[in-house]
Amino acid sequence: MPAKSKSQQMAAGIALAAKRGEKKKSELTGASKEMFESMSEEQLDEFASTKRKGKPDHVSKS
């Protein structure tokens, strides 16, 4: 499933960096912390690699 917004894509990238040990888990907050805990590295990679072109900055929760 691709990211639906730029902010979702960036949060996935931060969580992915933590999964790979490139960033400390303690530095995670908000959506990136939730993604780190609930998603696999493969799922995070898919979200983080989504193209940003044409994506809104944020998507409202519905």
C-alpha cells in the first residue's frame, strides 16, 4: 500500500531508519513511532519509497 501523503511518506522513512538502526528508537515521536511499532521493515520500505509528486502534504483522518 503506498503512502497517501507527503507527511505519511516521511514518517515511514524515519521509522524505517530506526528499524535499520540508523536512528535511535527513542528519537521517534507521533506517527513514526506508531509505524515503527506496528509495521514490518518491508511495509515501511514500501511506504517510504512512494513517489511524492502529486501527493498532498497531509491527509485528514476519516
